[in-house]
Amino acid sequence: MSASYPVLLPKTQFPMKGDLGVREPITVAWWKTINLYALLRELRNGKPLKVLADGPPYANGPIHLGHALNKILKDMVNRFNVLHGFDIDFVPGWDCHGLPIEAQIEKQYLKKGIKKREISGEELRTQCREFAEHWIQDQSSAFQRLGVMGQFDTPYCTMEKTFEASVIQALFELFEKDYIYQGTRPVLWSCAEQTALAEAEVEYQNITSLALYVKFPVHPRILSTYFQGFSAVSVIIWTTTPWSIPGNRGICYHPELSYVCIRVEDGNSLAWEKGEGVLVAQDRLSAIQQELGVTQYSIISTIPEAMLRNIVCLHPLYALGYTFDVPLLPGTHVTCDIGTGFVHTAPSHGPEDFVVGLKYKLEIPETILPDGKFASHVPRFFGVDMWKANIKEALEETGMLVSAQSYLHSYPHSWRSKTPLCYRTTPQWFIRLDTEDPECSLRAHALSAIEAGMVSWHPRSSAHRLSNMLRHRPDWCISRQRAWGIPLMFFLHKETGVCLKDSLIFQALCERVQREGVDFWFTDAPFQMFPELSPQMWTKVEDIMDVWLESGLTHRAVLKSRSENAQQLWPAWTYFEGSDQHRGWFQSSLLTGVALEGRPPFQSVLTHGFLLDAKGEKQSKSQGNGIDPVEFSKEHGADLLRLWVAHEDYEKDIRVGEEVFARVKDMYKKCRNTLRFMLGALHDLSAEELLPVHELDFLSRRVLHTMHQVHELLLHSLSLDQVTNPTFQGRCLNIQSFLRHLVHFCTDLSVLYFDIKKDTLYCDAPQALARKQVRTTLVYCFMFICKHLAPILSFTAEEAFTIFGKEILRLETLIHTPQWKRDIVSPHANKVWQWLHQNALVQERAYWSVHLQDVFTPPSCFGAWEGASCNAHVLTIRREVTEALEVLRKNKQIKSSLEAGVCIGLTVEDGRIAEPYAHLYENIFLELCLVSNVKILWDQEYFSVKVEVLAWNKCPRCWKLYQDIQKDALCARCETVLASLN
């Protein structure tokens, strides 16, 4: 457009470039200053309450992208709830105890050349506390930088004395209800960390182990009884844990399998002598023939179960000092999937082995010490690290090794240290899951709570996943042999081993923890508190509790403890964590909730997937494919991260990479440019321009009708009222779907309204009816989009809303204060405010913030539009015209569609559909097709579209072609407008 002829170009301070890395921290500081979270709680006080319980991350380092994903999702859910009129409760928390922090402190000491045994327990705990406090502050700032709102001024952390007291109280209640017991049984043990681990602390990795086939020679006295004619007979076992061989005390067989004795007929093997006897399962003969190196053999006899039960073997390391009998014992855990059908049994090193050992009174020796070295009573291997012990060499020396092969399999590892684990039978404390009456057990009650419809699961498959884990898990080992944690405050009688159960002592301990925390337990103070408990008769338990028990009791310490009659926080509205928490926080919370309160502590559970890089591999900093969310926010803005989270289907594993963020950046530009165009087009808006809906034109009514439809889709995507409904079959909180509908609406606006109405906005007179119609529509569109975007693009929506206040309502220096409304001093601005308020587009709140506003719900009149019946008809015709114009453009007959005219032939049926707006069709298509002339021919035999290149003159101001103007002359409209402007 020529600069000689002024047009009404858009004008706004809302920049095209977000510069989010600079602007967002300013917004965060303002939200902190006004305490936005507290304002929201006050605003929605008395409304239905949605409690989103926060699963605590470890306070042991900076946040990673997984943290960002989790907290941003929770924040969006909270903001959606507030926007739609609900009260929320969100108290962020931190897991402060346990190995992750203690191990970091030990590393710091080792760097200084100080060993752990040289550090006092008090000093270690002090250092751990300071370390956790530092990272709580660091992570808290990082989460708030991402736009996460919550009770960050008073979060919960598991090392606070009030939290510790609540946990201790729950511990005593569990004990008094007979859920807690001390027992000796195999637990997964980390030698690197020298502590037992819970299932939730274990991850499985594929490793290659040395798999051995080993001979257990039948005892000579048995040989002479059952195997006369043989000089030697052996039972063969297969194992992938050679280190467990020194702990062997038995061999298991399945009582329902068939076993045979074979004679080796091949004398060329190094492992066998001709005529030697071998016992194996009959079903494994063909599979092990090659693996055992037996090429020729004959089956001598089938071995009945009664005979198997009487067979005793020698230990394969008998010659090295392992001079005890090894009996054959029945065990239903034996399979024929792999191996020989006989299972090497070390009662100290496996759950099934331990059960067999107890049943048949086998010795259960401590062969492996806490640090992973063999104990002093273990011949040949005393003091040797179990992972480095050369068991293969020892078996070769005794002649009992048949074969050794590399074997790839899944093996348990510590998810913290990434080191392999072993089973060790040690005295530990457990939560009992089973009772003599299975239907009355904690396991049964917990499974019933999952399956009986007490909880709504999202996705629904997560209920099945949690049930399977709970159904097959062992009793919960809750004791840890570390220093940094909440102690198991029990006293044991030295002679009987009985645990003291005294409610008065329990109460006194709880009260002291409430006053000063748990550190006193690690001194002599407990015995000073209770003189009747003589240290000569009683000992206090030194173990600390599993951190999953601590975090699993957050529903008690954080929700139940704050619940009042006027505001019930328990059970939580929802728990929302990664899918790995089915074996962690979801499960520990479920078990403690059912045990203590008789039901789960949550009404619903939502889960999100893991992060993957562009190649589909797990994303982590250690693999070099991680993204630092704080650094990303500094460079690109937190809103880009938030948009990425909303853009992905969080129920699945989520990919991260340059290609993904490129799409997200394009989406952000679309959203920002949509807001910017509307703000610019609304510059200098006056109340006189704001029209009733019934006075709007066809295309404007179409936009509002579409908005009404989109709003219904957005509500359906969220389905906030169905989150806790177990019978609901749809998808709740589908943020990806929500965003898709909203962005599609922005695209629809851009293509079918903004581009089309630019001529009206730029070239019509300021007070022209058509211009008023567009600007009225844009006010509705701005508020609808800005408010719905606010839970996702929290910073950008706040920025746009602020600019709206400044440019439309003339808010100035008071805009960020509680006195903001005093800035509305001009009559024009006040009238606009009144219109906005009366039409429920804005609400008067304590501060001018989009996050303190209500959602804009399009009124019913937007949906009740008679033009809806011909809307699809109009768009179909436009599509045909656009295709015809594109042919002219490709043939270089036109550069712009304004250089063309269109003749549209419509049938009688078309006329029937167009009835309400038939008289306006030519004007509608003149705008909608961006051409300079439209002719409609009615009642044609068939539908047709003809386009022609117009040889008319162009108006130098609006660029439209007219038949009745001279070259370089203005059209009648532009002449009139310029005259009025002058």
C-alpha cells in the first residue's frame, strides 16, 4: 500500500519476538510479590476443592527435563481447575532422606581423603541436611522459573520435624495393627551402598553373565544303595550366579517332573568319563545333550520321586573344605524351561531357596558380608569380593565344572548406583502383606481397592499394571542400614528379641519428635527418656526406614494433618506422576492408606510416560542426550517448554529433539502472532464500536459460532468433572487434544477471518459499521484465546493480558498494583471496561492478571446462529473458487486474487441451503475469496465456478480493482474515508 494514502494499520506494544528469556523472570518476580497462589486460593475459597498431591523429588541435585515435564503437567492441571472455577491445593514437597543424599556427602568426604568411618553420625546428618536444604532452594527456584505455582513459601520436606513426627506416629500405628514385624529373609542387597533395597529402588538391566553347568556328585553311601554298577553319578545344575555356589545347601527338583539316569557312552569328553552316570529331567535331555558335551548316552532308568527324595550329594567344592551334605528336595518353583530340571539352592541368596531352606531346616549361612565380600567361614574365598571370586577356576580344580558359557539375561541393579544386586538373607523389618486368612490381608484389601472402583485410573490400564505388581510382590522391606533418615523407633528385648509395644512410650517419642526432630534417637537420649528400659535388657533399633515409606505417608503428613472440618484435603483429588511410580509412590501410598485409613489416599491416579531422545532412547544427562530445563528457559523461554509438554501425548513416552522443538516453536509463533494481530487491530478501541451480537456480519457470526463449538471441544478434552469418576470411559485432562483444538481455532481465524478482514480494518473508516463488527468480534476472540492459553502459555498470556489492559483500558502505572482500576480514568476506557465486565469477558480482581480471571464461556447466542446451516456450504464453494484461482496463479495470469473476478453458478438446492443469507452471498464471497468482483447465478442446472482476469484499474490505497475508476484513481470508499480522516 502506498505511503501517500494513510491506512489504519494495527498498533501494539506486544512484540512479534517474545524475548521470553528476558521477560519471564520479571513476571515470575511479580507473581512472587503478589503471592499469586495465595490470591487464587482466596479467590476460589468455598468452591469445590481439587487437591493435587505432589510426589516429592529428591533434593540431591539440579532439576532435569523429567522434573520439568512432571511439574509443568501438574501446574497446567491446577491452572485449568482454577480457570474453571475450582479451588486447588498444591503443596510442593521434597524427599530429603536416604541414600541419594548420603552417598553424595560420602563422595565429598572421599574427595578430601576422609573415610566414612572417620565421620561421626551427627556430623554426617548435619552435612546431609545442609546439602538437602541447598538443593530444595535450587529446585524450588527452578520450578517457579518454569511458571509452576504452589505453596512454595511453605513446602513440605521429609526432614522437617512435623513431617517426621507424623511418619513416626503412622509407624507406631502400623506396628500396633500388626502390620510391621522383624524377620530374617532374603532381600535385594546393594553391596556398593551396603543396604537393603525395596522393589521400587531396583531397575533391571541386560548383562552377560558366566553361566555354569556344575556336577554335584552323589554321596558314596547313596551310590552303593541306588546306583550299583556306577563308579560315579552326578546331579547337574545350571546357574548364572557362580558367586552363590559357596552358599549352596541343597538341590531342588519338581515332584511332578520325570527324571532319568543316563550313562555316558562317549569317552572322548574332557568333562565326562565313559560309564559315568548323570541325573537330569527327561524333558531336558535333547536340549542339554550338546551343552553338556554328551554326544552318546543311554537311558538306564527313570528315577521315581521317592528315590529322589532320599538322594544326597556332595558339594562340588567338597575338596576345598565344603564338607557338608547337599540333599535333593522337592520344590514347585523348578521348571524345565532352561537348565537341567535340577535347581541349585542357596537359602541365603534367593526367595524360593529361602522358603525351601526353612521348610527342610537347611543351614542358612551368611556367606556374603554387607560389603559384598565372602565371610571368614567360607573356605578358599574369605575376604574376596563376590563379583571377582573365581568360582569357575575352583570348580575346574575340583573337576566339577561341566561347561561355562556367556549368557545374556536381565539382572537387578540399584537404580541409584547402577551396580548389580544380590539376595542376602539378613534380619530386616517388613510390612506384612499376607495373613493366614488371605481375604483379610493387606494385599487383598489393597487389590480390592484397585479393582472395586474406589479409584479412577488414567489411563485405565494403569490399574491392571499396579494390580499385577502388588499381587506378586513380597512383603515390604522397610529397614535400611544407613544413617540419614527417619529411624525405626523400636526397642528390642535382648534375650527374647521381642519388640516393645507400649502406647505411652510411643506417644512420648512422637511428642519429642514433634518438638525437636528425630536426631535424639541416634544418641543415648531414648534410654534417658525411659529409665525403666535398661540398656542391659533392651536395645534400640539402629536402622532407618525406607524412604518410600516416608514419601508413601505424605498423605498423612501433608494432607490428613492439614484437613479441617471446613476443608477436607484427604483423600487427594489426584496423584499425578510418571509411570514408574506404579512400583514406587503410587504403591507405597496405596498400601499405607489402606492399612491406616481403610482406603487409598487418592480418588484418581494419572500417569505420564518417560522421556526419550529423537532416536527413541531414554533421555538422561549421563548419556549426553539430556536437556537442562533451566538453561533452555534462559535461551528460549519456559513457555516453549510448557507448550512442548502440552503438545505431546503425556500418557505415552515422549520424544525430545530438535525436530520436535522446531514444531513447537512454529506453534508458539502462531499463538503469539494471533494474540499480536488482535491486540494491534484493537488499538484505540471505543465503547461505541462494541456492537450487540445480532448486529454482526456473516463472517463475524461464523467466528463466534465456531468459538462456541471449540469451547465445547475444549471442555470435553479436559472433562474436569470426570477425573474421579471410575465409570467414565473417555479420556480426561487430554491437554494435547485441548491444545490442538485451540491452535486449530487460531489457524481458522488467521485464514478465514484475519486475512479477509484486513481490508475492513485497514481501509474502512474508523467508525464504519463493518469495522465495528470486526473489532467487536476480535474482543471476544482475544479474551477466549488468551484465557484458554493461560494454563499452557502462562507467561505469554499474562504479557498479552497486560498489554490489553494498557492499550485498551489505558491502565498505566498502577497496572501491577491492587489499585489498578484507578487507572481507568477516561470516560472512553471506563465504558469499555463496563462493556467487558457486563459481557463476562473480564472480572474485577485484586490484581490485573489473566490468572485471576474466569474462563470466558461463549454465550448460547453464539451457538444459536441461523447461518450455521449454510456455513459448510459457503466454505465448500470457497474451496472450489480457491482451486480455480490457484490455476490462474500457477499460469502466472495473476499475482494476487484481487486481480480476478468470479462467477459462481448455484443450483436450486444450493439456493435452498443459502436461503437465510442468499441476498448477501455476493458480498460474502467477495470478502471470503479476496477477489475484486463476484457474480452469483442462481437456479442453474449444475454447480459451476468460472474465474477471469479483470482488466480493471486498481485503487492505489486498497489495491482492489474497479471497473468505474481511472488509472491511479481512488475508489469511492477510499476517497470518502480519506476525506473523513483529513
